[in-house]
Amino acid sequence: MTAAVTPRTIHVSHSPDSDDAFMFYALAEGKIDTEGLRYVHELQDIESLNQRARRGELEVTAVSIHAFAYLADRYALLPSGASMGDRYGPRLVARTPLTRADVRGKRIAVPGPLTSAYLALRLYEPDFEPVWTPFDRIEDVVEAGEVDLGLLIHEGQLTYADRGLHLVADMGVWWFEETGLPLPLGGNVVRKDLGEELTATIARHLHASIAYSLSHREAALAHSMQYARGLDPAKADEFVGMYVNDWTLDYGARGREAVRLFLRRGHEAGVIPHAVDVTFAGD
């Protein structure tokens, strides 16, 4: 009698957000053939994932593109899974209308030192005092007057006006005006020690999961609503559409160029202390 073969388990880490839930829906719900691999999902906020990946703890994980600058020796970017801000992105907000010049020197609530939002803001305005704040509390601390401004990621990009807050700058709009490219915010990485064959299989499964969700949108959205943090279905659909789209299926040449330029600008500005060798799995 042949013994049953225990499937290889791959731990996949991502944020408990509606866009990531949408992206990983097919993997999480067994909608695609994973060729004998078993995926276990671990959900944690993006800055925690950034820090854990920096310690090499995670096999496959969502990370901020900024964080990849500190991971490139150990991880490669998977060609699928990008969150790109195509003329939209993290939004800098305040209690009253402000100009770009008003931002200099201010105390700004920021969702973490390795987030792409933080790097984008440093490129937009180098002179400010970051106040590290959990992303889901930034609107609260701005509204309460604990900081001068806040940099919003995730659903806060769509809800700040409901809180009476004013948009000062959209980092994705600013970046596009500067470069003509989308703003690379997040991606999925794979640890290089998994090897080329397993990496190629994981990359194929992730691409298939995203493609399945995009072609079964209603079911994938219903799954993602459990992580929508108060968004109504229409706004959840809008938010998912912002960050799961054709860019997510594959960065393409422009997406790859955007990643390399973003990290190079970060190095040139002195935010990232070293040049970054950007590698994509399979390239």
C-alpha cells in the first residue's frame, strides 16, 4: 500500500485588506489547481510584514515596494501581485486646506518607515517630522489635532472627506506628473532559497488566482467584503479596482521601470542608503 504524500505547504502572508483578499480569493478558497501545493494564509498589517520579511521569516508575502530595497538580497519580486497607483495613491490630508509649501516642517502621521507611502512623501517633501501611526488610526489623529497632517493608505483614501478632512496632495498624481509613470506601492515577493522550480510554480498560481478573481468579480468581491473595514459595496468595488487590475496581473515594462525609478530616486534622495538591484522572479 502506497503511503499518502503530504503536500508541500507554502505560507503566504498578506494584509487583511479588501484588495489583497480579492487577489488571493482563488487560492484561499481552493478555486484553482495548485498542483499538490497547500497554501496557508497569514494576515497581518503591511508594516509588520515588511519588518518580518526584513528578518527573512516569510516565504511568500506582500510587501511595500520601499521595503523591497532592504529585501533584495534575499527575495525576488513576483511578476504578479503589484499594487500600482495609476494617477492616484496615498493621500496627504489635513483638517484645513493647505498648500504644498505648508507641509514643510509639519508633524505628519505616517503608516510606517518601510511603507511606499513614506518614501513617496519624503520625495515630495523631505522636511517633515514623521509620527509613526497604525494606518487605521491616521484619520482619527488628524481629526483630533494630534498631528498636523496624515498620510492615508488603504480605504482611508476614499473616506477622508466623510470625516471633513481636506486633500493636500495625492502622491500618485504628483508622481505621475513628475515621471509619467504609475506609483509602485506594493508587490508580492518570494524568498530566493525556495529555488527556481518552486518559485515558478508559485508565480503561476498567484497569476491564476488574480486572473480568476478578475473574471469572477462578484464572488471575489463578496469574499473581500469581510476585510473592507466599513466600506459599502460600491466603495469596496472602487477600492479593489484601484489596486487589483491589469498592473496586478503583470508589471509589464512600464511597471518594472516605475519600481526601479522609485527606488533609485529614494537612494538619490538619501532615504534609501544604498542602490537597489531590482530582480523579478523568472526574468
